Amino acid sequence: MTTIRDVAKKAGVSVATVSRFLNGSGYVSADAAKAVTDAVDELKYELNPVARSLNTKQSHLIGLIVPDITNPFFPELARAVEDVALTYGYTVILCNSDENPEKERNYLETLKKKYIAGFIVTSNQLDAPHYANMALPIVALDRAINDRIPTVSSNNREGAVMGTQALLQRGCKDILFLRGPEKLNPANDRFEGFMEAITESGVNYHIVTCPFHFADSEKIVEGFLKEHKEIDGIFASSDVSAAGALKAAVTLGIQVPAELQIVGFDGIAMGEMLSPGLTTIAQDVYKMGAIATRVLIKRIENQEIEQHFYEVPVQLKLRGTTRSVEK
Amino acid sequence: MTTIRDVAKKAGVSVATVSRFLNGSGYVSADAAKAVTDAVDELKYELNPVARSLNTKQSHLIGLIVPDITNPFFPELARAVEDVALTYGYTVILCNSDENPEKERNYLETLKKKYIAGFIVTSNQLDAPHYANMALPIVALDRAINDRIPTVSSNNREGAVMGTQALLQRGCKDILFLRGPEKLNPANDRFEGFMEAITESGVNYHIVTCPFHFADSEKIVEGFLKEHKEIDGIFASSDVSAAGALKAAVTLGIQVPAELQIVGFDGIAMGEMLSPGLTTIAQDVYKMGAIATRVLIKRIENQEIEQHFYEVPVQLKLRGTTRSVEK
DNA sequence: TTGAAAGCGGTACCAG
DNA sequence: CTGGTACCGCTTTCAA
């Protein structure tokens, strides 16, 4: 392994000069620069990031903390983070937290020791002390919140309004809203959006809380539909719940979208595989991840960030679980 | 930050002794040990992994190279790797290669500089020189092979036999096999398994190559079924393709499973969300990841590994796209 | 058993 | 502009 000393010797300058040149810090004469460049080339010298880390107490590592990569929302996020990170020369460490504060803290500690540069976090524990007291740059994703931590999320409220209106415009007169877990910010925003739109319309509605879990949602919806034959529209806070609702409808012999229309939320790939295809409010998860990563890297590199709160627009994706608009 | 020197001072011994004690290397008297332990406790000393890395040229980092974490097969794999790695005190770095040799090589190089301990790789480039010449421990996953790299994969051939027989036992007389990409080892093994079972049965069959991609598969199958109304069973090399086939059948008004039975391969979560639920040969992806990680860590820590090739059993999961067995 | 000291490969201060 | 050198925090050799 060739070291900076080898380069210095070959270039006929001191290691200090080589280091300065390599880092663009301090003055280096044109001659010296040339000599160093040549030496680096000839020796195929590559800087040792570990040695550098030890000095600078910095690394080009980014930690990505998600509840569970297995949850269909996160792979695309991870992909975006990794893509952007790579572009800027950063490497990403994947951490599954299971929303467990202990695990989260453990990761933060462990990685801090490795001089990790910053974290992108999806968690509900963001207000917990282990985040508040972190000296490192953090960007929060999706579920957020703390005035000193930049956040990027979808426009959940507006998306919910759009989804509700989609059902309304297509003639639904009795809508079931599948509300997500009360602890999740996005779920609450979606709930608000729904309430806003439905109240304004004066249309009849019901609200049932559903975890973002397929089989559970299926069971809950099946039970509910048996008791409420009048339901002609379901707006689910997640695609997984929507898929559960669709399956429940099929089981009960209810025609979708003729008798019952369904709209989901998320836009995960599975939606198009269902029959009929799932109409949904699609989030631009990739974009969220990309923005979060760029913001984080700016923070790491002490650049100004334009905003503190980024809201990524969502989009109505019409597929087979809804009819065409009534004229 | 408290360093090993602080501990040494407090314990009244030299840093060398502290280091030896902490690493369990070399001799340390009981007295010294006690003093060090106490000092560590009092000072809440924690070893600096970066400084250690610089010396040992080792880290507790594992690289996980996958084509694309967005592909439904990989999140669970990543989850398993991360879980097991955490258990042994390792941290995992996520790398999306897109099956691009350049990207792969780039990761290998970059991470080698960080003194990464080893890699778990899912790739078709495994025979490329950048792997062959790696001095680091590697474990290959799923698609494999090189006699010096341990491999863990599903029992694809046997799974394909099981899947085919499932169709046969349920009365299928004209089966369409959706073959996966020819470059993929698992796809080839599945193909072999199918051929073995179908040949033995003497039942009529067709083979069509399909990428592991939903929309493409749907289109291909739809076209094929239009021309071949006699098909009464489809065995797909992947669940995604099976989902495409199912959707094509629905579009064409073909009753599943009454007129056409379908079996997929993979066992991804999406399968149960379809209507009817997708019968499939489920791989134990989590187990594969867990085994691969344990094997890798053994290699890293210079322990003996029992085998060089691990085959994880698959399992037939009966759901709605197949009927009950005919008596 | 123990400790002094020489690294590991860079960074950065400070004098020249 | 440049170079000598202390130092980042830990490991390891070698002599005592």
C-alpha cells in the first residue's frame, strides 16, 4: 500500500505539502502541485479514508434508519438515498430499528464512534432525547418533527383531499375511511385531509382504524362491510390496507368498482398487480429520499439549506378500483 | 472523549496493558485486570473503532451487494443480513449494483479502503476478475458460483419439481412454463426442475421466456393465452411473473383456478394480496440471508465453516390460484 | 507480566 | 509557500 509519505518522497516535497494539495487546503505552488499530481499518478496513490477519519473525526458514511426495510415503503427510499449518496461519495449504512428506541439509540452510539457524518431517519421517536442531544446532522423523513431537524415528507393532507374527492366525483354516497395508526404523523395528516374534504361535501362517512397490515385490514374491512352493505366507497390510508379491503370485497362477492370503489395511498408497486388495479394516491418516495439525502449532505458540508421543511407533491393514479367520472 | 491513555492513567498501568486486557491478547495479571475494569467503568470508556481499524486493517463492516433493493426479493434478505450482523457486532453497508460490473468494482474498491471485513454478494458477475482477485471473505447468494466462494441458495430445482407436480396433481393437461432470464442461475435450475417433472409425466407443455417483470409478463402471457386456449396450468419462475399471468387471465375472462391454475415461485408478500391468493413455491429468503451472514462472519473470524454450499429448502404454499387435489 | 515506543496513514499548526 | 513534527487513538513488538 502506498502512503502519503511515498508520494512526498517521489515528488520531492513534504507530506504536509502533499496533504495540503490533496485537500485543497493552504497554499501549494504550481511546481509542487505538478510534482504531486505526477507522483500520485505513477504510484497510483489512494488516500486512506480510515487514517483521515481518525484525524478529522469525520467519515463519508451516512446512516439510514428505517423501522423495517421489509415494509414496502422503504426499499425505494433506501435506493434513492444510496443513489444520491454515491453521487456525492458517501456510503450508506442500513439500520432497521423496528421503531425500538433502544435499537435506535444503540445504532446512533455505535455509528457515532465510527465518526459517521449524519443520519436520515424515519422514526416516531424523533423527539426522544437521543436525537435531541445528537450533535450530528440529521434529516427526518416522512414522519417528522422537531424544529431543529429538517424534514421531508409527502403532502399527505392534500393527497387525502384528492383521494376523497376522487371518490366523491365518482358518485360515492357512503364512504369508509380506513384510518392509519394514530401515532403516525402521516396517518394523521391523511385523516385531516379526509375530514376536510368529506365534511365539505356533506356525504355520509365512517371511520375505522386499521394498521398498515394486509391480513388485519382484510379482516377488519370484511367485518365492517358485512354490517354496512351501504358502503360504496373506501379510502384507505395505505395501499396495503386498500389491498386488504379489495380482497375482503372479493370474498364477499362485492363488485369492484361497480358496487364499491376503492382508493389507496402510497403508490407501491403491488398496486398495479391487483385485479382490478388499485387506484391510489402515489407518493414520490424516490424523490423524498433523494431530497433528504441532498439536504443531509449539505448540512454535513456546512452549506446553507434553503428550507427546513420539504413537502413532496403526491399524485392521483387512476386504475381499476375506481370508475370513470360521472358527468 | 476518554481514551485508552486516560484509562491507563486511572488504572495506574500502561496503555499496552489496557490494550492487551481489552483485546484478551497477551498476559495481564489479575490485579491489573481489576484496575482496568474499574477504570473503564468509572470513565465509561469506549474503544474507538476507527483508531483500531487503522492498526488492524480490519473493521466490523459488512458490505451487502444486491442488484436493486427495490426488487421484492431483497428487502427481506437485507433484513436478515442486518439482523444477524447486528448480533455479532457488525454493521452493514448497502450497495445497489444494478448488475453493473463497474459499479460493483467501484464498491469493492471503495469499501476495501475502509477496511471492510467482507461481502455478501448477489450478482451474476461473480466470476469477474474483481471478485476472483479479492483477498476478502465473500459469500455468494442465490446466484452463485465459483469453487472458492461459499454459496447459499434455495433448492430451486426441487422447488420447480414441486411446483410442477402441484399442477399435475390438480389435473392440468397442458402447462405453460414461464422461464426466467437465461443468465440467471436460479432461473435455469427452476427450468431444469420443471423439465424433469414434466417429461416424466408425459403431459403437454409450452415454454415461454419472461423477464421477472410484472407488466412485461402480463403482456407476454396475455398474447400467449389468446393463441393457446387449451392451457390449463401456468407455472411461473417468479411471483411477479405469476402475478402478470393472473392479471392476463382476468383480463381475458379466464376463471382462475377453475379453468386455469397458476403457481408462482418466490413467496413474496404480494402473493397473498392477490385475488385469488397466489399459490407459490416459497423461498425462505430470511433464512438464506441469515445463513450467508453467519458463514461470512465465520470466514471473517477465521473459523471453520462446515460446508461450502448451503441449500435452503423451499415450500409449497397453497392458496387460491390452484384447486384442491383431484382424487 | 509489564511498559516504552514505534508505528497505522493522514492532518494541521507553526516557524521559516 | 513549504516542511518539520506533534498528534488522532489504538496495537504490537521487544526489552526488561
